[in-house]
Amino acid sequence: MSNVPVDDRITIAELTADPYSIYRKLRAETPVLRINSINRIMLTKAADTKHVKDNWELFSSDDPLTPMKRAFLAHTLMRKDGEAHKRERNAMAPAFSPRNIKGCWNEIYTQVAKDYVGRLPRGETVDLFSGLAAPYAARCLTYLLGIPEASDADMMRWSQTLIDGAGNFGNVPELFERSDAANAEMDALFDTCVARVKADPDQSALSVMVNADDPIERSQIYSNVKIAIGGGINEPRDALLTILYGLFTNPDQLDACKADALWDAAFEEGVRWVAPIQASSRLVMQDTEIRGHAIAKGEVVMTVQASACHDEDLYDRPEEYNIFRPKTPHQAFGNGPHFCQGTHIARRMLAQIVLPMLFDRFPNMTLPDPAQVKFWGFGFRGPLSLPVTLN
């Protein structure tokens, strides 16, 4: 019998608006807690989240409570383990290789950044959410995935639609109707793109998957691309905006970044400070115990990497953005077999390309009113807007 303490007061709305104050209290008092509003046992300490992610045989990714399969119309690699997960992940791994990042994507992403930063109007106040971060992430992703025919607007709409569907725990029919329509649009585009990369192969994920000697099923190729669309826009978009907010609100750190090109440190601290992907779930495959609490087979635990990244056991004053803090590994990109495949590409896109380019073009760029910036989100989190004056 489970002896996990139960909470029936914490709401999803509270976790969406201000999760970090809740996580701080839970880490100190009840780091293993069943929260009725999310129907999961929440884990908030870094040691526990790492333990769960590293042990896939005991904690499966196939969460039966998630509506992801319904939203994506497929059993995606995000909900698979072992050889099944490895097979699909490896199918598109060549597109994410260091060789391709350096030899292919770096040049393409640099040109995209030049185009998108170059069209920002000097001397005006612009919301960098819609003016740069979202479209830049979308356009880079189209090249990586092999679907450059997709518009930025469609990519951003598809991404949000899939995320809304995957988080539709209330089974709201309208959200699944939208995800069904988006799936049909994506499938039609992918059919066209497959014909192109078969005739003229390239380094994109779609091309390496369809041209493999022993390709995975076409349905899974498409679901792999959709998974990347679902998370591959929000993550670099929100990370970029978070890093900029952290630097603008800490002028000494911004000055150091510009003087000494500390953009990699700014990136790592930004994703630790506000993890773009905040939490994920695992199905318990056999009776186990965490911190003395019995957890039965069939339970679902939620590993909160956002909380792990603020664990006082690892970080001093974790609620502060501080690029000078001692280097300590974080879990913002997960760990174990499901470690984010796009981590190195996101680092290249942001720390090594767009951040230095943005401040080179606008060295005196300012955030006029930090109080206007509102962070939002439970599963995914970042600023809803970032209005800056471009000087």
C-alpha cells in the first residue's frame, strides 16, 4: 500500500503561474507528493528525478495517462523504451551529429540568423517573442527536419496545436479536432518532402530516415518529425527569451558576456534557471520505494526537472540568474535514454550564433520595463513576451 502523502490543494493554474515557489516548499517539506490535480506523484529533488530518468526498466516512458498518442495519432518515440525507443531515436540521429552541426547546420543557421536579426528595426521597441525568437526557431527547425517548404507561421501553429493536444488531459474535443487537422496538413506536406529528399538526399532528419538501408515505418518517420516540431520550437524560443531577460536584469553579467563572449555560460544558466521543458512523467513498472515512500506498480510519477535545477543541494541561491556560479551539471535537457537529442543544436543556435549576433547589431539594446515580462507555463515555460528597444 502506498504511503505517499496526498495534496488536494495545489492546482494546475498555480503550477502554471508560479511553480517555483511551490517547488521550493515541496523540496523542503514533501519532495515525494501525490498531487490530485495532475493525478501523479510529483518528485522535486534532483537525486530522485535523475534516478527515475536513468532507470527506464523500472520507470517506463509509456505513461498511460497522457493524451499524446491521441494528439499525434501515433505511439511516438517519446513514449517508448529500450530497443523500440533506440531504433526510432537512432533513425534520425545522423542529422543531429556533431559533424553535421559543424559542417551543415552552422552555416545555414548563421544565414537564417543574419536574415532574421537583420530585419529588426533599429531604434524601435519590438517584442522579440514574435519578432525573432519564435520565427528563428521555426525556420532553423524546417531545415534540420527537411521540410523547408513549411512556413514559419504553420510551424508555430502546428507546434502549439500538438502541445495543446498532448496536454489535453481534460479531453476537450476542440483541441483534438485542431490536432487532427494539423496532422492532416503535416502529413500532406511530408509526402511532398519525402519525394524531394528521395530524389535529392541531404543531411536533414527526414532524408536520413527515408533513405536509410533499413528504414523505420513511414508512420513513425512522420511521428518523429512531429515530435521535433512539437518541442523543437518552444525549447530554443523560450530559452533565448529567458537568457535575454536574465542578462537584461543583471547588467554586470550582460557587460561580462559582451566583453568576454560568455554566451555559452549565459545559455547554460538560462536553461537551468527556467527550464524550457519543466516536467515529464514515467510509469512505475514494479513496486518500488522513493525516500521511504512505497510506490506501487502502475503509479505514474512526474519528474520535475525545473525543480531539480533549483535544488539547494546542488545550487547556492538557485532562484537567481548567475552566469558566474560554479559549473554544476543540470537536468534542463533531461538525462538517461531520453536526453534531449537537440541539446547541442540548441546551444549552437543560441549561444554561438544568434546571441552574439544580436548584441553585435544592437550593442545598446535595452529592456525598458522588466515588470512587463510574464513567465508562464507548467509543462513548457518561458516569457510570453519580451519587448526590447533596439539600439
